[in-house]
Amino acid sequence: MARGKRGGGRGGRNRGGRWGVEVEAGEDNRVSFDKVEKTNTRLERFYNQVLDISDDEREDFWAAYKRELPNSFRFAGSKGHALAVKNLLKDRYIPEISKISHYDGTLVEAPKPVIWYPDELAWWMTTPKNVVRRFPPFAAFQKFLVSETSVGNISRQEVVSMIPPLVIDLKPGMTVLDMCAAPGSKAAQLLEMVHSGEEARVKKSLRSYAEEDGRKMSPEPEVKLEDTEALEMDSSDCGRATGLLIANDNDYKRSHMLIHQLKRLSSPNLIVTNHDATMFPSIKLPPTKENPALNRYLKFDRILADVPCSGDGTLRKNVNLWKDWQPGSAIGLYVTQVRILVRALQMLKAGGRVVYSTCSMNPVENEAVIASAIERCGGLEKVELLLSDDKLPLLKRRPGLKNWKVMDKIGGIWSSHAEVQTAIEEDGPSHALEKLVPGMFPPLPGSPEAQIPLERCMRVYAHLQDTGGFFIAILEKKSEFKAKPESDPVKIEPKPPISAIVDKIESRPAPADGGSVAPKIKAADALDGSSASVTEATPVARQNQEGPTSDATLDTTVNGKKRAAEDDELLFDGVAQAKKLKVKEDIDEPAEEGLQDREVHYPPPPAAELDLTTRPGDLRDRAPQFRPNRNKGAQQFEEPFKYISADHQEVKVVEEFYKLSPRFPRDRFMVRNVQGEPAKTIYYTTELIRDILVANEGKGIKFIHGGVRMFMKQDVQGEGVCKWRIQSEGMPILEGYVGEERVVRLYKKETLRKLLIEMFPKLSDGAWKNLGEIGEHVNQIGMGCCVLRVEPSDAEDGFRERMVIPLWRSLHSLNLMLAKEDRSAMLLRIFNDTTPLINNSKEGRAKEENDGIIKNEAEAEAAASRSIEASAPVNDRPTDGIIKPGPYGSIVAQPKTGAEPDARAVMIEKDENTGGPEQQIDGMDGIEEHVEVFGN
């Protein structure tokens, strides 16, 4: 993973644009691929000596890296929906593309599935751009990709980047941390796994209580074996997923791009944090009846450490690396990578697993890091390096290296650290050798580290299956440990008592149920700091230190790519480089007028006075340097997370209007404002996330996002009309528990097609008769938000897939609460239709008169590519929506009173300012113009 901050996001901006998705300005490396000379003497000399590549295949190895990387993408979202979209590709587009032939009569190679990816949910294509542009079937296929990408059903992702989540063995109900998550493609895979089997479990739960609750269930297809197996896992919360994903990124802006990528999955099981991965803080858990210990901390079942790296495995994608590659990049990142992996192992449960990965081929960033981290964590007695041969059997890979060499910053190659020391003794200190440390070299024969089975690591090379280069290792924590100091520690100030106690607590084995892990410290003398400690500061303490930068390698970002901040080396090109580091410059701006005394969610904790100390590999200056904030849009302020009581008046209003089932929990609703009162938005989270957010309030943990928007306040007048409309994010979670009075069922395609094309169709003066099978029902139902359930059937005009859509009933009209992009995508997916949308509202007609309706395919494609969905202020009347499969109930009409005023929900326009932090948890204001949709 070539990227630029220790908790930061992935590189790869400016590689988009192929499918009409907005990216930052800059050279498109894919377009200029042929213009770059693909040769680098030092790079080729180093890897010819280091990698275990035979002479026979060396030519194929380098030839592969000099070819352009195939386009690849993955079907995202719930498995059932992803399979439905994939089948559409196979049935509608692939047969037509397969008929195309070149001038010489040979057939064009159609897109094909990646053979090792489960269920054929990953595809790639090698078709030249000139062929794509010339043939109409490819144009239709490209429009399909643009449309489905814009609504989140397809994610463009390099195929080797898909490997780490597939080998992490994540099961439903587990807790997982992605330490360096942005832009979120791997995190999205993990989140899908957290929700694996949830649909089947929830349907089973709803069906078992349907008669008791007076709800009629929809006809169900035959239960598949995989669904039967899923029913047995994570079924404690009425089938709802109880697992957790914490997606972390060190860069504040990229953490919001991460939110944008992940919010498409509408998951209440997600938290996004903004921390340096080398010092990720411990997360406190509250005591429970089963375990009343006061000092409980969250330990993870699985952790993904896809760390910052030099990125030379991405030569096919970041083509400028051919001329910009420097050996010092790997040397500068080694210490940071070891610290991330050690911290990951510290936060694991005993028996838990870490998957460590990079997109580098350099053993200094790979095998050397694995060996160093295992040694620091107590050796093979504490940490085991697992076999990976049984994972993805169709994926071709090579074993990890047992022996390797290290190239210094000026190109010298060394076999051992002893050679380096000898050279320094004979010739004196050298700038090229100053950062070479023993851990970068192969373990010495006879040492405990030499017993580490590094061959169990996985190396993927470009020539094996036409991919990029990648490294993956799977580590399992066998028991708790206290990590050793780094090889050349420096003295630090004595730790404050609280930090020292936390260190002791975390290093001890987990207590028995009901037990306490608090150590009995007889007197404060043991912690009075009378003797200087010769050990490193704890991650928790270091995370909360003062100063504009953290410890270790300085954070730098050049167009989202990462590398070590080498003062004596030129930065790579800002477009084509892999992940790089730059000096962090995002100092908090002064608070806005009126916000100086506003409550902040993460005040500095007690360890804030702990002085920064230099450790081996630190690249920052000796004294903190404050720099002007060049990124004015990155105000690092987040509204607090405040949970509201199940007895709150607004919760009671929602409960009564929607006739919510008693099976749906009322104690997980949350708002984001200091007052803790529902003002514009009500969010929903899982029970575990609620416990985490409440227990860690004010503890220094920077939570950026948690939960999904369940209800948004609508500006509507009228007795008995609920002002809280169900948000599209929350619809898949809530709809199975909504009473029959607010449910509408739709069965015919033509009816849905009319609702998609026509916004605000009239109901008055008998116009409801034009709405097919739902007309009479929607004419009688009361004003407000409804659940529209599109039911599957075997009829010729029926649907094959179940869908749920939010519907707004006003006095005189009806409207699907879908953004234009979603409407266009559904029309293309279901009907293969590109008909322009018709807006019957007064605002819509006025806009069409001024701006004109979209009239050509180019404009339609550009519109479809805009994928940002936002929520409008209270006095705006927004529509939004994501189509998701889910559990279903039935309907009962509620007659309207006749006294209600007309209240409409108007379409959300792109770039519409969506207001303050509470309304804008997705954090796109000021960032949305540079959203990175595609991940590596």
C-alpha cells in the first residue's frame, strides 16, 4: 500500500476519470503510460539480486511490469444485490461484447471474472481504449459501469488490493480494525463481511414473530445452503449484525473520503477514527452485568495493517515510479511499518489475527518488518506466522524470502549489517548508511529470529497472473505480551501514573468473567518517577502528546501518495508516485466566531504534557515547528455523539407514527450536537458502538463518524403527520419493523418505471389512477414518509430482485425519495432505459425552463457520474435514496384527513451546501469536489 501517512489513506488519486468519476486535477498516468521510459538501472539491478526469480522468468517478470495494468472492478454491497448486478453484466453486456471482432477477424477479449475471487464478484478487462471507443457494445458497457459506480454498486479496485480482506478470515460477530483505511476499498470488503448472512438472519427473526406482531411476510425464495449456515452465526440481536469495523486514517480530509466510500453500505456497525496508526489509542469498554470490571478495553478479533510503503509493486499503475524510484523510501518507512505492526499485535485478542500487507516488493518493508515485529512482541512463543497456501488456491503466489540484501540510499548493496559496520569503521560514518539498522537485514543464523518461517508469507508478482506486485502475511497472536523497546531506545520522562497503570493493565492476560484487571499497586512510590525509564513511551501516551506532529516518520502527502520524508531526496512526482509522506501542515485553525467555548468531543487527556522524544527512525526536527495551515478546509472539529433516551418525546412520536415493532431497539438513537436534543437528524448505531462512544467521551479518541442517519426532520405542517422521515441509509435497517399502515407494495415494472422517470406525479383530480396497482392505496394513505416495497414475482412484468425505496406522500403528489443519479442508475439497470427525467414540481419546471433538460448521452453520463448524496436543511425538502434488499412486511391504508397542506421533497442537487456538522456527518462540505471513488 503506497501511501503517505501512518494511519493514512491509499495512494492512487488521478487514476480515475476513465469512467466519468470526478478526481483531482493532474496528469492521468494511465493516458501517459506509453510516454514514460520504463527503465531504472538501480531498481532493476536491486531486484535482480534480491528476488528469488529464476533467469528463465526474469524477462517475463520485467516485461509484465512494463505493460499497462488491466482495468479491474468489484461488485460491492450486500452479496445478494452484488450477484444480481453481476448477473446483469453477464446476461446483457458480455454476449454483445463477445461478438465484436478486430479487422483481422479475431474476436475482441471481453471482460472476464478474476478466477480466484469468490462468486465471480471481481472482473477485469484488457481491451485497448481505441476498441472501447469504436464499438457501440463497449459504449453501452461503459455507461453501465459509470452508472453503477456512481451509486456504489461497482467499485474500481486493483485486483491484488482485494487479497488482504479475503485472507483475514473475518466471521460475523467479530470486531475488526483497519488501521490505514483510506480511501476505503478494503474497508468496504471488511464491512461487507461484518454483515455477511444478516439478511437471512433478520428475515428468519421477523418471520418467527410475524404472527405475534400482526405482520404479514413477503413470499421467500428457497433458502440456500450458505444462508442456512449463516443463520447459525451472530444471531443474538434478532439477526442484526453485532460485529464492528473501526476504519482509521491519520489524515482528516481522507477520513471523510473514507466515510463517503463506506456510507454506501448503510452500516450501523462502522466507526471512523482519525489517529496515527503507530499510536492507535486503547478503547475503553463499560462494565457489564456479566463482566463488571471497571478497566475493560476493546481487543480486536482481526486487524488489517495495509501499511504505508514505497509502492514499487505499483509500477504498472504509477508509471512515473520508473524514473522516480529511490531506495531511501523503503529505508525511511521501515521503522513506521514495524511500529504499526507491533501496535496491531498489542491490540489483538489472544487467538486473533493480523494481516500485514504492502504493495512493495522490497524485503526491507516486508519480511524484515515481520521478523522485527515478532521479535519485539516476544518471539514465536507469542506470535505465529501462519501458512497461507490454503487461502485462494487459484491465486498464483511465491513464498516469502528467507535471505535478501539491502540497498542503501545511493545504490550500494549490502548482505548484512556487519558489512555496514565494517565499512563505517574503515571509512567513517556515511550519509548513505546512517539509517541502515540490523532489523532490516535477514536474521542471523542461530538467532531466535532465524526460526521464523518467513517462507509462509505471500508474494504476488506481476508476471504470474497479469497483476501488480503485493506482499501479504498472516500473523496470529498466541498469548498476551509486553512489547520490547526498540533496538536503540532513548530515555524519556517518567510516565504519569495513569499511563503507567494502563500499560500494566493492557499487558496482562484477559481477566476471568467478572474479574478485574486493575493491578493492586500498594503505593504511589512505585510510580513516582524516581528513576528514569529506559523504554519507549506507550502508544496511548504518545497519541496524546502536545505538538503539531506525532512521533516517528513525519506525515506527508503528495496527492494522496505516501513516503518517508527524506530531507536529502527529491520528492517523487506528485501524480505517478506511490504512497508518500510529507511534513504535516494541518494545524487546527482558530475556532470560528461563537465556537471558542463550544464543547469539543475530544479534549486533551491527562498525558498531553508528555514530551515528544526521539526514537530510531524519527524524521522530524528536534523541536516542534508550527507551520501555517495551508489546508483551510480541514477544520478538525467534530460534533459530539449524544444518545437519547428511548422515552424521549421525539422517539415516541416516531414509534407511534411508524408503528414500530417492539423487536426494534429504541435505546440506540443518537444525535450530534452539544445539547443532545434531536434537531435535524437522528442516527442509529449498534449496541457495541453506543457503548464505545459513551464510555470514551472526552478520553482523547478522535471519532469522526459512527452510525447511520435514520431520520431527518421534514418541514411539514399538519396534525398527525410525523416530521421525521426515514432516511435512505436507515431504510434497510428499519423497514422490516415498520407497521403495515406505512407500507406500500409494488409488483409491476411499468409502475416503477413511471415513478422513476416522473418526479412528483399528481394524485389529485383522479391522477392517482395512472399509478397502476399502487394508485388507490397511495391515494388513501396519510401524508408523510412511507416504505415502498418492490416485491419479486414470476409474472412477465415482475421483478426478480426485492428492493426497498423511501416514498414521500404529500397532499397532492407522490415522490420517490431518490437522488437523480440513483433514478438514472435504476432505469438503466432494470429497464436498459436512458429516458430523461421529468420534474413535475414548480421548482423543477422553473429549472427546466432556465437550464433545459438533459438532451444527450454525454450529459446524461456526466450526470450519472456524480455520486455525492447529501441531506438538505430542514426548510429544504430533500430526497435521497439507496436501493437495498431487506426484510419485508405488509401494508394497511391510512386515510388522509383532508386538512393537510402540501409538503414536497425536492431533489438534492450536486454541490448543494448541506449545513453544519450535525447534518453533515458524512463530512463532504468543502471536500466533495475531490472525492476519490476508486480505491486501490
